[in-house]
Amino acid sequence: LDDQTLRNYLKDYESGGMKSLLSFHYTGRPTILSEFECKELEAHLSDNTYLTSYQIRKYIKAKYKKEYSKKGIISLLHKMGFVYTQSEKEIATID
């Protein structure tokens, strides 16, 4: 936990006691794409194959004028039900 988080917990405790601390009111960060854009992107990704998350980020930037970090796009793909795995480089040998 970072210092700010601890200060927030202390503030919650001081204002409302344990009951305030135990009530979970974190809503998370809003998505960058709208719900409609997410559904549109999901349909696009179902019909098109991308080899890298960078290519998907580039597509989103061109289509929606919005940007995702590498971590952000991987999180979005997981929320949409896609599985993203980073490929490993292999050295091919010639027989």
C-alpha cells in the first residue's frame, strides 16, 4: 500500500469508524472507449487477427482517436474475453 492509500484509509476510519472502512466503495477507472466503441471493437477483433497488442493500439488510435497503454490494452482484451499471449522468440536451426 502506498502512503496516499493509507492516508485515505485513516481519513475514512476517522470520519466513519470501522463501518466506513469495511464498506467497499471503489468503482474503478472509467474505460477510455465508450460502451458502443467497445462492442464495435470486440466485433472487429472477432473478425480480424492481430499479431501484437501494438497493432490493436494503433487501430484504436486511428479509428477512435483514443490511446491505450500496453498494459491497458491487454486489460481491455481480457475484459472482452480475448486471450492475449506474448509470443516468445525462437531461433530456428537449419538442418
